[in-house]
Amino acid sequence: MKGKSAGGGAKPPPPQQAIFSRLSFLHQASSILPPSSIGLSRYYTSHLLSVSKKSVQRLSPAVKHTICKRCSSILLPGITSTTRVENKSRGGRKRWADVVVVTCGFCGGTKRFPTVNKEEMKEKKTKEKDTEGTEVLKDEEEGYKDADMTGA
Ligand SMILES: [Zn+2]
């Protein structure tokens, strides 16, 4: 027995949509917080990651790119992270070897993204597998296990 009194015709939104708006809210909330509120911001992002994991809802690359894998801080260019371009090909001659390196200002963790888009890459290397997004959420759990409950 639940005290719900929904008025007849209106269907509830599909669960996917509710999750999507929750993820979107969490990401926006963590993005607008100033660096001084990094604790709260991190809480939002780690919550965001766990919601996406539980709901098996993949985060869009644009969102994933703004979250530090190591400490789940939000990565805002010039504010909480630094961005530079690296090219490890000989003499930096290969334009497609340009990689954007984003360094987290809190833990020093780095993220790397190719600057050339995937369609262009596919033309050059058709057999390379797309491994993005398969193991992104693994190391986040370690943070929670740190609490030592051996007192009294
Ligand atoms: Zn970090």
C-alpha cells in the first residue's frame, strides 16, 4: 500500500530518462563548484560514476574526459587541470600522433586523447580496436576501502 495518487493518464518517464537526468545533474553540479569545494565536487563525480555503473548507462566521452580517473576530481582546463599537446613521433612530424594530455591539478594523474578524430584514424588503421570505456571505472573503488575500521 503506497500513498501514491497519480492522476490517471500521465505515464511516468522511462527509467533511462530519469537516470540520464540524474547523471546530467551530477555532472553539472560538480562542474560549477569552485575549486575550494573540491570535496563536494568529488563526491558528485564519484556518485555520478557509481550511478552510471549501477545503471549500466555509459557516460558520454565528453563527460568522461572531464573526470579524473585517479581521484574523481572534475577536470576544468586552466582551473583544476592543465592541458598540453604532446607528439611522440620523430620530430613531431606525424600530425595524427598529436595527443592532448590533461593533467589533474590535484593528484597529477594524466589523461590522453588523440586529437585526430576516430573516422580519420580508421582510414589509417582499420584494425585497431576501440578500447575506450571498458576499464574506466575500476580504480575508483579503492578509495572506499581505505577506511580502516579497527578501532576499539
Ligand atoms: Zn586526479
